[in-house]
Amino acid sequence: MSEANLPFNEKVYVNKDKSSTGEKLKQEWEKSINNPLKFWAEKAKAIDWFKTWDRVLDDSNPPFYKWFSGGVLNITYNALDRHVKSKKKNKLAYIWEGERGEVKTYTYYQLYREVNKFAKALKDFGLKKGDRVAVYLPMIPELPITLLATVRLGGVHTVVFSGFSAEALADRINDSGAKILVTADGSYRRGKIVPIKNNADQALQNTPNIEKVIVVKRTGKEVTMKEGRDHWYHETLTNAGASAYVEPEPMQATDPLFILYTSGTTGKPKGVQHGTGGYLVWAYWTLKWGFNPNEEDIWWCTADIGWITGHTYNVYAPLSLGITSLFFEGTPDYPAKDRWWNIIEKHGVTILYTTPTAVRMFMKFGEELINKHNLSTLRLLGTVGEPINPEAWKWYYNVIGKKKLPIIDTWWQTETGGYMIAPLAGIELVPLKPGSATYPLPSIKAEVYNEKGETVDVGVKGFLVVKSQWPGMLQTLWKDPERFKQTYFGRWPNIYYTGDYAVKDQDGYLWLLGRADEVLKVAGHRLGTVEIESALVSHPAVSEAAVLGKEDPVKGEVPVAFVVLRSDISPSEELRLDLIKHIRTTIGPIATPAAIAMVKRLPKTRSGKIMRRLLKAILTGAPLGDISTIEDEASIEDIKATYEDLKRQLEK
């Protein structure tokens, strides 16, 4: 593994104490490592249990670890009921702003009432403990309400990002075996109506398990409602009754809570399954450790609830802590490029947790739009979704943070349940290094390995692994335990393989360097290259495809596709546009290739494996390296001949 070229020695002392060495954090970490069972038994007391656990960790069948086994709880009780019984009853739980500027607020009591009504409606439709509910909604209040109502009954939710296509929705519904779908008539996106219900109707043609569809009236757009199957959300609440109450279902700590599909290195997305007790304990403590939100804070995690960041830090963690969260339906730059800063100023946001992609986009817009707003309420900044480059980190710190606010740079994955590496304002804020997520959280033994499973030297790039167990870890992959074992624990027994490159510096700080496998990070969202390749090959004009990521100053990475056309098809601009349209239809706009090269052949080894590193080298102008295993050297010239056209497409 090569040496990393990073600014290891640059430090920012945002806590004003240059003598800080991270002693408190080190002590807490060592306590958690030396006696993890005692440590987590104590931390789990922050959660209300109907019955205390028998074992903190059942590790009798690794890697299928069971946290707090024997414990009984309900997440909705922790998110709502216990606050309603306290002085937080009338505290704001959510401030919601729609794309068109409308604002709704929900106190904990009001949210509790809405959740109970919808839980009663779901119960009346036959939802029972263990049943799956598919959720295909935009960022509107009914989204977290649906999640909470589902888990109140002991159901398992699977949220499908509302930007995904009908085909992607159908795949996830069928794999999860969901019997109820909750969707909307449409959503607003840059002033236009997105026909979500139309997409859902297309998916429903191929989803035999779905018995009921509940539709939120968001836009008022006329949609088709199938009699007996489709029901308006607002009518189900009316039928449930204003005084509806549903007893929270007692759940085993090891019962599944949700399934969230994430891209893998094969064409089929992975259904990551998280449990109930361990996940909630981890969500609670990671938010408390990382940002230490207080009673006066307005917390804004900008992630869509369709992704894991939205699950953990827009729903379960903030509600279990009893704080006030803001969430927003629209995009950062519509109808004006200062929309976010207007929201922060208007609502008095105190903590902003967003993506490096968003930061880089605002860098392009310049400082003038930011400086015309009063952002003085902000006290903490955070980043999530992908490594933040030092230049973007400094801009975020200097321009948004006015050289005063700490940046809590967090590393984690869908599979980890919450962040794993981050500076921790809630324990001790260590000196920050622009671009580094700093240290592992308590109980996390993170290391950097080479291909042989040996710890690499300081400054050398390797594979990030986790050598310990933690409460928020995924339980398994839905209906695919063997793939779970092979994907995450198959490389080194009982050691969690993250699939990310990292490097550790002389101070023990960790620097994340992106994916080591064939998964792209586009604007913080994971997309499997094979999933995009499969979609391209499903087009009648394409016989083969290879997709790779190219660095992008705003999105982090963008997909670039190389396709081999069928023998009777000729390349054309019209075909390129049709392929883009095909990808947007089969997967969604997030997977749209930034460029498509139409070539005669792809560089392959003699065993038939596509040599993606050669494609990457040609695309970036890097040396080709060893080509002794290539089957046909003429394929390299084919790819090189497309360089100028690719450059033109990427510069658009």
C-alpha cells in the first residue's frame, strides 16, 4: 500500500485549549475496551426498558452478535411516550419546512397523537408484529410518522428513497415481502411536481405481496386510486379517531427494526437488517457523544430519511434524546442559492450536520450569499456521507463557522448504524485536523490492515477494519446470512471489513480515503457499479458495460460508463441520451452517468475480467501499469480514442 499524501500535521484548536491531548476521550475509550460489557450495561440505562436484558452481548454464534438479548423495549416508547410523561410533553420535536416555504411544527405530544392515529390505522389494515411496511415518501412529516407508527406495532419498515425508480421500488418491496406501501400523490422538486404515485403504480404491477397502499395528499395532483387497495392517508387518520391509542408492542432487543437496501458489488442491493435494542442504544449515545445537543438546540441533519443518516439522525437518535429537529423537503439552492442560510437564520438552527458535497457546492456559489445572512445561532458543524477534503473543510470552518465553530467530521456506513469515527464534543473535543475524522468512538477498535491482515505503518494506506463489536452493528443481510458473513467477516474471521481505504497518522488520527471495492459515492449516496452496469446491459442496444467513478469537485464522485454496442447498432448522440434516460428510469436520477463512451471492446484479462483500472488510468491520464494479462491490446486504443469525447461530456 502506498504512502498517503495528507496534511497530517495541520491542527485547528477550536476548543481554545492547546494543551488538550484527548485524555478524557482516551480514558472513556480504554474503559469501554477493557470491560465492554460493563460499559454498555451502564450506557443502556439511558433507554427505558420494559424488561432488562439477560446478557449484554451474546457472542456465541459469531458474526451473528446479539446485543441486550432477553431485553424488552419499544423504540416509539423511547422516542415519544416517555417524553410525553415528562416536562418535554409540549417541547417541539420537529420543525418542518416544505419546498414552497410552508412550515409545520410538532410538539412531542402532537407527534405522539399523530403516530398513535396512524398506528391504529395500520393495525386496522392488519399489520402485525414482524410484518414489513415499504415507505416511498418525500421529506414530509408523514415520513417519520409512518416509521414510528410501524415500529409501535412491532412492524419492520423498509424506506425506499423517493428519487428511486419504479423498478428499484418493486425490487425492494418484493425482496422484503412488504404487505403495505405508504406513498404520496407526488412531491415538489425545484418547483415541479414529481409523480411519486405514478411510479408506485408502475411498481405495484409487479408486487403481488402488497395488500394495501396508503397515499399522502401532498400536491393535490389527481392520481389513480385502486378501489379496495388504495386509501388516502388523511382518511385513515379520521377513521382511526382523534383519541386513538395503540399500546407499544413489547419487542425483544434482538427483533428486527428496519431493512435498508444499500448497493453492493453485485447487481442485487443488500438488505441491511438492524435490530431494536442495540441500534437504539448506539443511536442515542453517538449523537450525545458527537454533538452533545442541549434543550435549547435546533438540530438540523440535512439527510433524506431514505438513507441511513436520516433514519438514525433525523428520527431515532434526536427523538430518543428529546431534542428539537428541523427537516426540509427541498433542495439547497432552490428557489435561490441561499435557501439553507435563510432556513438557519429563520429558525435559529444551532447544529448543522450535512455532506461534503453540499459544502463543495456552496463553495462554488461564493461567500456573498452566506454573509448577507445572520448565522450567529450556529454553534456546531458536522459532515457525513463521504470523506471531506481539507480544502472544503477549511472553507466550511472559515466561511460558515467564522473560524470559531468545531467541525464534527463523522465516518460510518449503513451497516454500522451510527458514526464510528469522529471528534466528540460530548466527551472531549480534541484538536481537529482538516480532512481527518480523528479517533474511533468508545468501544471501537479500528485498525488499518494490508492485504495480509497485518497492521500497516503510520502514513501507509490500507484497509480500515473494526476488531470489536458495537451495539449498532447490523444483525445480518435480509434473507441472506451467508452473504452477510462473506461480505463483512469473510476476509478476516470475526473482524469487520469496512471496504474503505484509510491511513493512520503519527498522532493516531484516522484519515478516510474512499471505497476499496466497486461502489461509488455520488453526493454521499452509495451506488453499486454492477447495478448501473446491469441497467445499461438491459438496454437493447448494449451488449457489455463497465462503470467506474471519476472524482468530481461537487459530488465527490460521478459515474462514467463505457459501453459496447450490439453489432447492428451505431453510436450516436441520440443513443447516448437514450441510455441516460434508461438509467434514470431503471435506477433513478442519482445514478445518471456524467459521461458515456461507446467502444468496440473493453479491456479484459484472458479469464474475461474487465480491467477497470485501465479504464480509470485512461480516463484520468495516469500510467497504465502492467498490461501483461490483457487479452487484446487493441482495446486500449479503442478506449483512448474516446478520450476527447468523454472530456467534452464531463465539462458540460
